[in-house]
Amino acid sequence: MSYENSARIINDDIFDLINECFAQEKSSRNNESRVNFFDTYNDYFVLTEDGSYSINSKEINHKVETLHTSTGAISESFEKFIKPMKFNYDEDIAILDICAGLGYNTSAAIADFIKNSSNSNLQIDMVEISKATYACGLLVPSPISEHDITKKAIEDELIKQDYATLSLEKAEIPDNISINVFIEDARQTVQRLEDDTYDAIFLDPFSQNMAPELFSVEFFKQFRRIIKDDGIVATYTSAAPIRAGFIEAGFYIGLGPIFGRKQGGTLASPNPEMLDYSLPKNDEIRIALSDVGIPFRDPGLNNSSESILESRTEERHEARHNTKISSAVKTPIFLGDKMDDEKLKRRVERNLAKMNIPSTTSDEAFYIIECENEYCEKRDGENNTTNRILDMEKRLKKVKKGNYV
């Protein structure tokens, strides 16, 4: 199976139908298959609460999910990827949209730019592995008028790549907006991009287990190279390995907006002043001290999803009880607490003992998490999530070696 087929996430049935639709367009050179597609196959599209449409994923672990939150597909783009940004609309803006999908994040960025800019320019580089996924963006009803602009850019590229044939999108791309559409492995794209280019990077893969290659330390190091010093990376996920990966790649991290989920996403920036909110305290502790904070690695930016997942599993096993506290029963979050549940306490303290921590209320325990005494929900200078995580990591190493005093 090709990487494109394994990496694309849209439902198998609609994937085949979309390919068939554009093959018919190419052979017949009439627009009927594309124009009638949505009405014919409406059951494959999922109406979300804000009136915009999503589509279903292929079956993953015996489960099918929509590509966007049911709360609202286009609203999700504005809430998670546009609102956290601190764009200066008096200056030119460059955005990298990874896993651009149906084009909603790009469309939201265009809408916000048109609303707020006057004399500046906008450049958006969209990256998506699957032609059919891009094509689905042409077939779905536009949730906002700016999506028609995105559709035009997508259609132009699909025609150039001999996937689409007819130029049906009538929207004009404004002179001050440039949209580049890449259809390839994002890992290859980022290596060709210039240093210090982007004000924002939207990172929107379907899931870390589906595409760990798009959440690796090495991929994030490319982000660190191509993003501006005041730029922001936004992603929906709150997963510990992704947050740990950003830190190892040289970013500061903070809490992203909560929308359609119980937890907020993640924001990352080379400049901590661009991040307003800390991660929750327990998230910081688990990332710093637990093997759950072992990131994904893809040294050559060419490994398969399976090998990346397997390598992380091995690294977690090696780190557990050696450089990291076991993640079993979320052991690290009990440091500093008196525990009433005796059964849980015994399990926790067995894990801690292997790291030279006698108990949850020992001097060693309090030493490791001392920086959390100064925890602030809002960023406060050097007292931020990333610095606290790095401090706890150093302290754990000292305790493990028995020389923390």
C-alpha cells in the first residue's frame, strides 16, 4: 500500500466515489458528476451544529469518526486555529496549513484576513497528502464565502496535476492573497521551505496514532526552523507526547482553546510571551516525570507510522523506572499528596521507590515538584509551563542518582 493510501483518512467508500467522480469528469468532459455529487451522496456527509459539513473517517481501531467536531466544523477552524493567533494585520502574513483537508482552516484564515487587513498581503501554503481529500473540499457546500476562494486554489492545482479537468469554481483569488497547494507528504514539503517564513502553522492531522510521523520531534524541529520568532503553532491535541515533542524541538508550549472537547489544544512558539495560558498542573507533571511524556521520533523524516509507534513503545519501556516514573495509575500526579486509598497508595509508592522516591510526601517528592508551588494559570514571565517541565525533569534525574541535596 502506498503512503498516500495509508495516510489518507477519509472513508473508503467516499474515497472511491470521489475518485470515480473525477475520472468520469475527465473521460466525459462534462460537469454533471461533480455538480450532482453532493446531492447524490449526501448520506456520506455529516452536518455539524453550525451548519457546515464534515465527512467520516475510514475505520480506525474498529471505529469511525467525523473529521471535525460535531459542535461545528468551520467554527472549530475559527476557534482553534484563528482566535489564538496574534497577527499584525498591518504587516504581511504567512501561514502553513498542514493536513489542509477540506480547506476549512485556510478559509477561516482568509476570512479573518479580509476582515482585518488593509494594505497587507496573505500567503497560505496548504499541504495535504490526498488528492481525493482536497477534491472533497470542492464537493462539499461552502460554509463561508471565503471557502470559494480556497476551492479555486484547490481546483487549479488538481487540474494542474491532471486529477480534475474542468474549471468550475468561479471565485477570484484576491490580488493580495497567495495560496500554494501542495499534494504530498508534509514531511517532504517542510524540508524545502525557507527559514523564518511563517507567522502561523496550523497542524491538523486526524490523530497521533494515525499519523505519528506528523507529530515527531524531527518534524517539529523543521517547524522551529521555518517559523518566525513570534510565530505560533496551533494544534487541537492535548496529548503528552506531542507537547513533549514541541519542548524537545525548542518551543515553549501553552494551552490552546477548548472547543468541542473536554481539554484544550496545544499552542507552541519560540517566544513564551506569545502564549497566554499554562497547561493544567497535572499535565505538566506527567509530561515532565512520566514515560507518557516520551515523544514520537522520526530521525530521517521517512519512517512508517507503525515503526514510529513501535519505537516509542520501546523507548517508553526503557525509560520506565530508569529516567521516568511509570505512567501506571498516573503515578507522578500524586507527588506531594497524602493518599487515603491504601491500595492505590501501595501501587503508586512501588513505582516511586524504583526512582529513589520513598513516598508521595517524602522530601524527594516535594523537591521534584517544588516549582509547581509557583504555578500560575496565566503565563508569568519565566514562570511558564515549559520552564517548569524542564526544571522537574532535571530534579527527577538528580533524585534518581541520589544526589539532589
